[in-house]
Amino acid sequence: MDQLSENDYVIVDDFINDEMFNSIMEFFHEMETADKLKKAGIGAQQDYQVKAEIRGDFIYWLDEGRDVALKPFFDLKDELIQSLKRFCYLSLSGSEFHIAKYPAGSYYHRHLDQFNERTNRQITVLIYLNKDWKPGNGGELVIYKEDKEILVEPIAKRLLLFKSDVIEHEVLTTQVPRYSLTGWLLHQPAGIGFLLS
Ligand code: OGA
Ligand code: NI
């Protein structure tokens, strides 16, 4: 929590245990087999466009009510939100998560996770799911911070959190299929704070 506050990002290895890793991957492969992963786009609502030249991943948006196989993950996510509220004084309400697959040869150009109609993304959450990832496989995440470039390897069970409104980042071309669970913790809409505990 201190690192996130001070550096705008934090990496936590082995954030999930083997059991949760296996259940997420099992769910992931079920969705893949059922052809539920769709080409991702950029922009919200009327601005939404599918632009392969900007990002090449395939995603499936999670639904807590429907995707009950992931309940242990959703519980962990709720715990994470509680910790961030308590220790980072963040005002969070709600979240949105998807699973993402980057086929070999794909990437996501440098960007910020906020765009015109979507200014309520406060924290980006990435859980990487690439067992046996090794240098040369590519698909590293580059964090651009001041004049530094920080390279994050997308290794299985690693958590990366960063502030969505300040950290520009990029996914380098992956040489092998690359798996992740990605989400955003959303800022509490102004004016309704008193209604929420
Ligand atoms: C994104 C994104 C990074 C990653 O989905 O906005 O930047 O490492 N993902 O998958
Ligand atoms: Ni992003």
C-alpha cells in the first residue's frame, strides 16, 4: 500500500495461490473453448472502435452473478478493495474485470487507462497467468514513469497495481499466447459518498 501511494505502482509476486491460479485458468480455457473471447476495442460507447493496430487482445468481461466459478477471486478482489480504502484512503465503489488473451504477435501500444467518457478508473489491477514464462517470450508490460521505463514480466500469479490516471504503459509484442486477468477499481461517483459505508 505504501509503495502504491509513493510510486504510483506496486508489484506483488505470488498474489494468488496455486488453487486459485488453476481455477482461473480452467475458467479461462472454458471461455476460450466456448468462443466467448472477443476482439477488444478502444474508447467507450459511441467512440468504441476495434483497432488492431493499437491493441491485439481478445477479452471476456466478467460478471460476478454469472461467473460463479470465480467466486474465490471475486472475494479476494473485495478484500483488496477494502485494504485500498483503509490504507490508501481511496474512495472506491465498484470494479470491472475481464480476462484477456494476447495471441502470439499481438501487443497494446502505449496508453493511459482513462479516456474521455471514462474518467472513473482509479486503480488498474493486473494478475498475470503465464506459467513457465521466460525471457524471449515477450509480452512484458512497460511502465513509463518520469524518464524511466520499468519492464514487468507477465509471470504467473504476479499482481501489478497502478494508478490508472497517471501511469502510461504498453504491452510489448508477445511471442507466445499471453494470459491475464485485468480490471479497474472505480472511483466513487461524486455526491453519493454518504449513501455508502
Ligand atoms: C489494458 C492493459 C496491460 C497488460 O488492458 O489496458 O494495458 O499487461 N493491459 O495486459
Ligand atoms: Ni492499459
